[in-house]
Amino acid sequence: RIALGLGLVLPQTSVLIADIPAPTTPTFALLETRAQTVSIQAALAFRPLDWLSVGAGVLALAALEGHVNVGPNETGRLGSEVSDVLVADYAPVIAVAMEPWPWLSVAATYRGVSRASFTFPIEANLGDLADQVGLGALDVEVLPLPTLAIEGTAQFDPEQVWVEVAGRPVPWLLAAAAMTWKRWSVFDNPIVYTTERPGDLPQPLPQFHDTVVLRLGLEADLHAG
């Protein structure tokens, strides 16, 4: 009456690979940017009654957080400090299946939003090094360098609810119908502008909308001798 499931996706050469174009490049956001990322799925199911099964699990994706700081080090020379942390994004999965009669079964599943994102800003501060390159001697005001925002979403799967009904109108025929609601309306731009100046127009929103997917299946048993 108890079942445990485990699934692993382990890319051979990386933890997270994403190919994301510049924000101004027209692209198919969901088709061209599918990431290669470490993924772990685990679930536990229990059947308290002969006609009822319930289960819960989690889908974990690898995400990346970090930063790069460029500036003077202890020796007074220009150096950089790199820090990156691997974090996990968790999406819950909950399901229930019922078979009130031998010829009819009903199932429903909920899965939360699953997102693999990356945040890697680059900050530069010349500090006193401006004098060493001659800017101080020219009495020129040194403008601060803007933060370069390397940030975006490598993989996104929306929150969804799935319901299916299956039945046997006759012993040799199985008919199934399913409906899935997907919350695409919360999909953000997959990448942010690297830098922004005052007066720059914001990126246009993806303007995704929620979808409903319908499926119908038939299975027949044919006995040939």
C-alpha cells in the first residue's frame, strides 16, 4: 500500500547550462532556452483504501546565485572577487486517485511553479585607482560604473492542475479524458537588461495567458485467436 518513486536528471558536464539571447533579440522563449540542469524528483504514495490513493512529492531544480566584485585589492592593484552559491528551487506535487467502481476511475494532480533562475551581478569600483590611470591629474570627475545585471530564468514550468476521468463503457474499450490548467500568466521576461539608463523604456511584457489543455484517449482490446 506504500510506494516510493525517485527520478534523477544529471547532465554529464554541468550543473546548469542556459542559452539565453540578448533582450532585444526576437526569440521563442520556451523553445530555445530549455536549460540543462540537475533535477531531482521524489514522491511518496499511500493507498489507505482499496479504491483511494494519495501521494505527495517534490520537484527540485538547480539554480545559481552569486556576484562578481571588481576593485582594488590589498596590494592596491585591480582585482576581482567571485562568489557563487548553488541553490535549489522546490515545486510541490500533490495527487489523488479514486476508483469508486471497477469501470470508472478519477485522478487529479497539482504541481507548483518550477523555476531555475540565475542571479550574477557584476559590480566594479575603481576607487583610488583613478589617480593611477591619470584621471585624477586631469581633474576629471570619475563616474561610477553601473552594475551589470546578469540575471534571468533558465527554465520555467508553470503552476498547473490536472484532472482525468477514465471509464470502460464496454469491457473491451477504455476511454479517458483529461484537462490541464496551466498558469502561464505569471511568466516573466527570461532575462533582464544588463544595464539601464534613465529614460530607457522597459522591456515589453511577454503577455502570456493561462491555458487549458484538453486530451482524449481510447484503448481497445482486440483478441486474435
